[in-house]
Amino acid sequence: MLSNRQLFAQYLAPVSPTPVGLEIERAEGIYLFSPDGKKYIDLISGISVSNLGHGHPAIKKAIAEQTERNLHLMVYGEFVQSPQTALAKELIDVLPDQLHSIYFVSSGAEATEGALKLAKRFTGKHEIVSFHNAYHGSTHGALSVTGNEALKNAFRPLLPGVAFLELNNLIELRRINDKTACVIIEPIQGEAGVIEADAKFLKALRKRCDETGALLIFDEIQTGMGRTGKLFAYQHTEVKPDILLLGKAFGGGLPLAAFISSKDIMSTLSHSPALGHITTFGGHPLSCAAALAALKYIKEEQVLSPIEEKEKLFRKHLIHAAIKGIRGKGLFLALQFENAEINFAVIKKCLELGLLTDWFLFNDSAMRIAPPLIITKEQIMESCEIIIKAINKLKL
């Protein structure tokens, strides 16, 4: 009989030549456990998904209760389903007034696709502006607005009419014009290695979009649900988007994403043609129940208030000559090394020592630090000790 590792290699389609290949039997809190009982600290939360850790009791309880009621009933948007309506109300209560209409989908890339279609439909324009080293997903439309040529070239032709600007370059905002349907931006670029859009730039971008009639899309798929210390990263500034994208941690560990806008903008997808955007599993009852439990817990249990102090603790204890700097906000950090070779060696050694971390798609010389938000100060100290120990073992 083939082992799980052999089955993985033989039957699961590969995404890279060198997958991590770690076999996990169960997970709890910030920890992953292999079949032989070895414990790993999960310092990346399944890539910013498990914000409340693995197997959070409130989320598990909500899922269990929903399984007793129903699973999938109908494609999104046709039936009235209480998990969807309850989640929508809870979410809208924490969003600005212009964001009051939610379209639930299954993944972040699907949210990007829906938002791009929405912007074109509402504005009647077709040109799109994005940014170098932006990441918005791997489907064709999402890939078209992703700002890394190495990731895209093998799949051309992609969407026409997409321009890429340099982040935080005010002069380049002149390229947004009356033909621009939308500008899509991550308030903090994730796969670039946690690069923040500064507040002055975002304010100027908002102004330029207003001047030209372009819709402003904030991709908070990776930064939303408390990752940066506020529920949404845009709350660190005064700038609000016309369309907000959520995903990853939004589902509380289950597949769920959304694009959110005003009723006026969103209603254009419902006619001419009807069913202008359709999803089968968007707003799945289990996912919405899990998301509602996660959102309520974050809001009611003061999950966000200690995050700034937790960030400071990482910064205080991750000091070494091999570490060239730390970027980021809250519990979304990038540990910068001199080159990719060093970074990969440290990541591999950390795994041997019982800590799981990762690199960034467009910055392979930086280490990803994005633990569950519930990580304790003691667990942060332990994580930092392992990283420093890994560096020292490599004699860097």
C-alpha cells in the first residue's frame, strides 16, 4: 500500500518542483502535528488564512451547528439563507457607508475577477491600472493585473488594456485617465515582501480616481480580518475604496471571499445581462457560519488590541547581523536577508527545528512572518529563538 507521501507525489497535481512536503495529521492553535507527533509552530497561518489559529472552538461550534441545518442549497443569490444574511449584516456594521452591498464568492482570485467585471460594467470603460509586484490571484483576469512578468509570460495573451504603475510614485498617477475603469491596489503589497502604500500616496490616488471617474479597488484578501492590527488595513489611513476585496482569513478557515461595494454600483451586475456574474458555491452556508463566528470573536474578544505590542516583540527579538531589516505592520511582517540562498537555508533549518515559515512570490530573499493573531507573547519569544538559532546553526 502506498503511503500518504507517495500518494501525494503520484496523484496530486504539482504546483512547484519543490513542495514543502510536510505531512500534517492534525492542527490546534498555532501548532501543526505530523503523524509521528512532531510539533511545528505555524508562523504563516496557512498564508494568512488561520487568523484565529487552527480549530478555534467558536468556529468549530458554528460549523457543527450549521451542518445540522443544511449544506449547499442553491447557487449564490437565489435563496434567502440566514448564514449569508447574518454575516452580511455583521460585516456591513464595521464598513464605511459606501460599502453596503456584498457579493460572496469562494476565493480571493474570484473576488478579483468579480471586481474587475463590476468596474467595467459600471463605468463602461475597459482600461485597468495596477502596480508593479502586485499580486491579485492566478486566474486569467487576476493574473492580468498581477505585476510580475515572470509569473505571467507563460500564459499570455492576457487581458488587454492593463497598465502598471510604480507604488508610491505620485508622478505616475497622471497615467490614470478618463479611459480608466478602475485602479486595483493592495494597501500593503503582500507577495512583493510586505511593501506599504504610504498614506500620502493613497490619498492622492483616491483624489485622482475621483477626478477621472475610475473606481478604486482595495485588495485586502491578505491584509483583512485583523492581520495588520486593524480589521482592515485601509483603516490605518483616511482613504476608503469604492470596492473592497476580502478572502483568505475571511472564511475562518473555510473557503470564502467577497467583493463589496455600494448598492448602486453592485446592482449593475444583475441586469443587461441578468446573471452577469454567477458563482455556485459563493456564500456556502458552512463558510458563512464559520466567517460569522470568526468576525464576532475578533470584534468581541479584543483580538486586535495586543497586535501592535506583538509586532514590537518580533522586532525586538529578531536582531542578527544576517537580518537586514524587518518590514510590515501588525502581524504581517517580512524578515529581509541578503539573498534568496540565505533565506531558503534559514527557512529549511527552521522547519527542522519545528517552525514553519515561508518566502514571498516576488521577493524570495525575505521570510514571511504572519502567525495566527492569537499567538501569545511566550510563543512569539519561542519563535524568535528558533529563527535566531537557525541562523546561528548555519553560521551566517
